[in-house]
Amino acid sequence: MAYQNLLIDLKARVLYITINRESKLNALNKVTLAELHAAIVEAFANERVGGIIITGAGSKAFVAGADIAEFINLDINSARELSHEAHTKVFDLIENGNKPVIAAVNGFALGGGLELAMACHIRIASDNVKMGLPEVTLGLIPGYGGTQRLTRLIGRGKALEMIMTADMITAAEAHQLGLINHIVSQDDLLTKAEEILQKILSRAPLAIAAAITAVNASSRDGVNGFEIETDEFSKCFGTEDFKEGVAAFLEKRKADFKGK
Ligand code: COA
């Protein structure tokens, strides 16, 4: 499928999704959000895709936020609809996916860009990143999950400081806060993301999906994460991958997982 604002490439079971609006610093307009939804739904359903790396075109920005130009005509109701749709169709979709999604963050990751990176399971950043949630400078607050995911990732005090000051932070600061997993040079960004993703893809796919579900349960209101863990743990025992993993261990060979 051809997209207007995304570049898609599938190599070695990794689907690369590059947000490709470089002249607007890859800002997320409605078309881009709809295309992200379509690309991710297709990737999660496609057996040839093991995991996803999301990055931004060019070296200047991952994503510089939601497209501010599209905000001008929104009112209370249409803003609610936009936020709700974005949550369910893109950000929650990624977070709750059955396959690992890594953000390879290059340059500015602001507003919706940082929110997109935070919805991913792992964040690798190049040393030139600038991250922030500058919405209050526009008279807004983050609307694509930023108030929740930033708080979960770095804690309430630091999240409120970043959101209320609208300050951008460097790669080193983001790393120190636990907002990003690794910092690498721009040249090494995709290589590092690929290295981590390929390691994950060598593990049992249903166990990876179960791990995502169980870990995500820790931040879902009204659910007992320990019970979800018990459910997911026990379900693993019914998989062929479990039999293969244990057999391979006992036979001192590398497991050949089929995702069944
Ligand atoms: N929405 C729409 N367009 C955006 C954008 C956004 N979030 N961020 C950047 N752009 C556009 C600019 O309008 C400009 O377009 P133009 O060349 O047609 O005028 C182009 O991308 C380049 O941006 P520019 O501001 O000229 O680059 P810069 O290097 O001077 O500054 C930033 C970079 C990231 C500091 C600045 O673009 C910025 O503050 N962007 C908005 C960040 C933001 O508030 N995001 C949260 C949105 S809720």
C-alpha cells in the first residue's frame, strides 16, 4: 500500500515506518495519523512482520508534534474527537500491540512526537534529540497520552515540571530520567534499534506478546496486574513455542520458535 506521508520498508522481518513530512518536521497531521493507523494494523496482522521500527525522515526531527496548523479550526467537540481517535487508533494501538515497536528517535520529539515515542515499547535516541511537551505554550495540554505516559515513565514531579515549563530536554537528560533506553550517534541509530529488535525476534513471539500485555497491565486502572501476569504466564504453557523452548534447552540447541 502506498502512503502520502509514510515510507514503508520490510527487511528481515522488521517493518520500518518512516514519517515522511520533512518540510514540516514530520508533524502529525490527520492524514499521517490515519496512515499510521492503517500501517500498524496491517503490520500487526502480517505474518511476515516480526516487529516495527518507527522513525522520522531527515536528521532534524523525529516528529515536531501534532500539526499545529490543523488545530486552528478545532472546537471543544472536534478536539475531543481528535484526541479520542488518536488515542484509540494510533497511540493505544501501538502500546497494546502483539509485536514489539521501537521508536528510533532522531532530532526533535515534541508534543505528539514525544507522545508517539512514549507509546512505543522501547525508545532509542540519537545524541541530537530534543524532547519536550510544549503544548502549554499554545494554550493547550498534551492530548495524545502525554500526561499519562510521561508520568508513568519518569514520575509525577518530573512530568509536571516538563509539561508546565514546556522545556525541551537533551538526550542525556532524557536518558537519566529513564525516558529513553539508549543514546547513540545519529549514524548508529537504526543499527542499534535493529540489534535490539532482532534479539527480541529471536525469542518466542507469543511470549513477547504476553510480556507486553502483562507489563502494560501494571498501568491500567481497575485491573490487577498480578492476575493478568498469572493468566499470561499460564497461557504460555499451552503453546508449541513453550514445548520447543524447553526441548531446545534440554537438547542444548537453539530454539526454533514458530509463534504457535
Ligand atoms: N506543526 C505544524 N508545522 C510545524 C510543526 C508543527 N508541530 N513544527 C514545525 N512545523 C513546520 C514549521 O511551521 C515550518 O514550516 P514552514 O517552513 O512552512 O514555515 C517547518 O516545519 C520548519 O520548522 P521551523 O519552525 O522553521 O524550524 P526551526 O528549526 O526554526 O524550529 C522547532 C524547530 C521544532 C523548534 C519549531 O518548529 C517548533 O517549535 N515547532 C512546534 C513544536 C510544538 O509546539 N509542538 C507541539 C505541537 S502540539
